[in-house]
Amino acid sequence: MKILDKYIIKEFLKFVGITFISLILIFLIVDFFEKIRMFLGNHATTAQMASYFMFSLPMIISYMLPPSILIATLLTYSSLSKNSEITAMKANGISLYRMSIPPLIFAVFISFFSFFFNELITPASIQKTENIIIIDIQKQKTFGFFKQNELWYRGENAIYNFKMFDVDKNILRGVTINYLNPDFTLMTRIDAQSAEWKNDKWLFYNLLTTRFDDDNAPVLEWSKEKEINIPEKPNDFKIIQKDAEKMGYFELKKYVKKIQTEGYDVQRYLVDLQGKIAVSFVTIILVIIGISFSLRSERSGGIMQSLGIGIIAGFSYFIVHAFCITLGRSGILPGVLAAWAANILFSSIAALLFYRVRT
């Protein structure tokens, strides 16, 4: 059987390589033409453009690897079926399940590789590409950073600290603003439960304002709701916001634990946290779907039809997964269910299709 396994995996890896490189090149070409106007409009240098695409590669690899595995599986078993090699294997008592072992083992390996690749490399590369676009090419200044799971921002005469920034709703949570004198002594401090960008102004809720007089004695003022005039707008803070895709699983888990302990709503981040694990194992599901659809060509409408249906079915996973993640972030579905719903659904479909194929 070792000879058969080597043959199948050799054919499989050949199609993986061809498909993987082709998809990466297509992605780079499309991305280049989407960005070319922005590059030219900001007078980007060749080195800056080259750096952007170089640091984009890890993200592209993580995106293109699952569909490459799916298409390679479809092509491999469709080719074996077309050349009657599947029939010959069956005639020698080799079942479909036995033929499926090499790509399934490879898919398991790729699943673990994807998880650690997205943990160690992809988040940093995404952060770097954004810095190249925003800072190096568009020449936007950033006065803040994400450190110790909190947002820090340096304004004109104040230093801001936020526990959490809800980008979708433009709400800051756990707000602290320190206004400084020219000699860097503390003049005023504002502590607020939250701040919302509403009607082009910041409304602060449950805030305590501490002012220091000439004798450095604190004067306290509590307000349930108050408009605070600060020059920064939500877009200024979005530059430094570290989204879930810019964090690995363990960093995001630490961040979720911290803000959950402080009493903030972590539904959105819990969904993204579980989603990082769920999406890593999609390659196993796609391999089973690919094998099932490619072998249907023996008794259905031909190889091309099975290839087309298999690709549509495989890519439907990502559509359903994204839809469920959206439902989870909005609170319609529980976080764990939203992250794993597509895996559960397509695993069931894959198992049913695999079971119904003649072995």
C-alpha cells in the first residue's frame, strides 16, 4: 500500500502546488489593480509597493490554502477516475476510504499548520501592511498604540487611555483622559464608563472629572452624561485599534479575559476567538467534500460538472461561516455556535456525501 499512498500523494501535491501558486498570483494581480490608483495618487515608491505585497503574502497564503486544497482534491480524484484508476483500485479490493487516507492525513497536517501560521505570522504581517499603507504611503500620522491590551493615544494636550473601542458602534469604553500643563503636570483628569460618537460630537457617560487647582488640591465633579469637546474623531482611534485579525489566538484570548474581567461585553471577540480555531480545520472538511464530488463523476454528469459543483459547495462554506460570524457578533447566535455552525453543517454534508459514494 505504500506505493499506492505515494502515488496518490504525489498526484495530490502536484495539483496543490499548481493551484496554490495560481491562486496567489491571481490574488496579487487583482489586489495590485485595486491599489494602483491609491499607490499613484500618493506617489508610492517601488520599494513601498514591493514591501506591501511582500508583507501581504502571509495573509494571502492563509486565505488561499483551503481553496487550493479543495481544488487539488477535486482534480486529483477526478483525474484518477477519468483514467479508470479508481476502478482498477476497486477491482483489487481497495475501498474509497483507503484511497482517501493520504489527502486526509495531509489535510490534518495543514489544519495544524494553518492554526500556528495564523498565530505566529499572519497577524504581524497584516499589521505591517496597514502601517505601510497608512503611515508610509498615505503619510498619515499615528499618535497612539495598542499595549498591554489597552489603547493609548497622545492628543494635542492630553493622553487618552481606553479599555475597549467598539469600531462598529463608535463607542469607547473604560475611558481615561489626562490633560497636562506645559510642564507636564496633571491639570485635569476625566474618567468615564463610556463615550459615544453621536451627532458629530463625543457624549461621555457616568464620568468623574477631577481638576487640580493652584495648590494641587483635587476638585471632583460627577456627571451622568456630558458632552466633552475633544478634537479627535473615531477615525483617529481606528488607526490604532487592534482588531481580532491582527491578534493570534492566544493574544486574543488574553485580551478577551482581561476585558471580560473588567465587565465589558466580549461577545464579538468570543466569536472571533472560536472562529480562529474553527476555520483552521476547514481543510479536512473540504478534502472530504472534494473526494465525494470528484468521484460522483463516475456515475453522474461528468468530471467538469462535478468539479463545478464541488467548488461551489466548498466556497459556500466561507459564505456561511462569514454569515454566522456576523450573527454571532450581533448577539443573534451564541458565540461558540456562531463560530462552529458552518463546520457542523458542512461536516454533516461532507459525511453524508462521503457515505453515499460507492466504495
